[in-house]
Amino acid sequence: MARKRKRRKSAGPQPAPHRKAEEDRARAPSAKGRKGEPTMPSFNGVLIRSGIVAVLFYPYLVFIAGQSSATALLVAAIAFAVMIPLGMAFDRVRYRMQMKRWRDKQGQGGE
């Protein structure tokens, strides 16, 4: 009598594609014709950078500069508040320079 073969795990129809992945791809901004284009500066990026610098600045003030913890906290908070508009301004200037270079490159490339 012939033995029945066990069904392999790979047998059967292919899995259906995930609908969510297709929707995400459809919603994503199209960058196909704009490879290498600089991205706009984001406020979240500036906040994150300012926060990281303030968090690193506080221990420096306490342990290396010898400030009291209350004074160091106040100075770090002021530095955080000052870094936000300065960071945004710096990012905008950098973005404009990158866009100018990118546009010049696109014009010379003959695309």
C-alpha cells in the first residue's frame, strides 16, 4: 500500500499582499524623479537636537564647570530655549544652500 505524502509547509497559494503596505506606498511622496533633492528642515529635528545638547550640557555644568544643580538646570533650560530658533534659522539657511546647489546641478545635468 502506498504511503501518503506529508504536505509541505510551502505548498498552497501565495500569501496575499498586505493592504497597509500598499496604502503607505501610495501615500508616500513621490521622489522618483527627484533623486538627491534636499529635505525641508523639520521642527521635530530641531527640538530633538536642542534637547540632546541641553541634556549633555547639564552634566558638563555640574561636574566639570562646578555649578550647583539648580543653576546648571536653569542655564541648560535657557540654552535649550535659545537653541530652538537658532537651530531653525541655521537649518533654513542650510536647506536654501542645498536647494540652490541641487537646482544648479539639475540645470547643468540636462534632465
